[in-house]
Amino acid sequence: MTRLCKTHLKSLAPISFSRFHNTPKENTKESPEAYEQRTWRNRMHINADGMVFIPPFAFKNCISAAAQFLGEKIKGKGQATWTKHFVSGILVMDPVDLHIKADQVQGETRFVPADGKRGGSSRVLRTFPRIDAWNGTVQWYILDDLITEEIFIRYLKQAGAFIGVGSFRVQNNGIYGRFDVSDAEWINLEAQ
């Protein structure tokens, strides 16, 4: 039985973005600093209307990571945990529109490893988009009958507290991307 759960999520911390972009330099004389200041907004996910969104896989990966993080065994199933059920039994198909124009987003400059790997010896200044308060509706398709409404909401709340979404999220030793679930609506799709 496929179910749809529409959840409204509200930020507990800012969200930051670090999407890869390969924007070309304007010319050979453009300095790395000038390039950074011209292109940092390209690290956001932006739709055709210039609005910022969070891609669906960010939430899918978030809840799958929470199931792995918790490592809870399923009662009556021996040593089996919830991880494979959340990895294969849940889909998020649509992006979450943050209702914020990309040109209104502020940047935050950080001193980060040049190669993007934690602990790197060479560091550079990079500017990352940051949205301090955000919210949106995520539509989750629950395909696995073992995942009850109670289990799903509990894991989603844990995902918001311990995993997060975006760049510099708590899962990666950051402080951003945390959220809470403010509302959930369940729809049985097979009954429609």
C-alpha cells in the first residue's frame, strides 16, 4: 500500500548550499577572488524563475542517513534494522521551493580546504549562500508497509535533529540544516 505523507518542515538552524558549478571565467585576467564574488550564488539550487529550492534527494538522503545512524532493530525480525526499509521504501520526487529569490540570499565567507576535503593543508576563502530561516513542504512516498506513521515521523524528527540538509549540516560536523516537523498529512494513494 503506497502512502503519501505531506510534511511541513520548519528550520531550527540556517541552511547553506555548496552545489558544484563549473561557471567559466569571464576572461583570463579574472582573479580567483573576483570569480568567487561573481559566482558564489551558483552554489544554490535555483529554478527557472530564479527561486531557491532544496532538491528532493537532500531529504531522501537525510532520512536514509538517520535510519543508518539510529541502527534500531525491527521488533520480531531478529538482527534486521530499519536502514534498508528507509533506503528502498521511501521516495521524495519533488523539490522543496523555499519561496526566496536567489538574488535576495546573503553569502557567508568561510576559510575552507581548497580541495574540499576536511583537514586539507591548503585553505582558501569561499562564499556560501546562507538562508537563516526556511520552511517548506516535503512529499514523501512511503512504499514499504513496515514503515508505520509513528515510525516514519519519529525517524524524520531524528533526521532533522541529527542529520540535517544542505552544506555544513550537522551530519558533517556542521551546525546548519536542522529542522523540525510542524505538520504531517497522510494520504492512502491506493484508495484514490
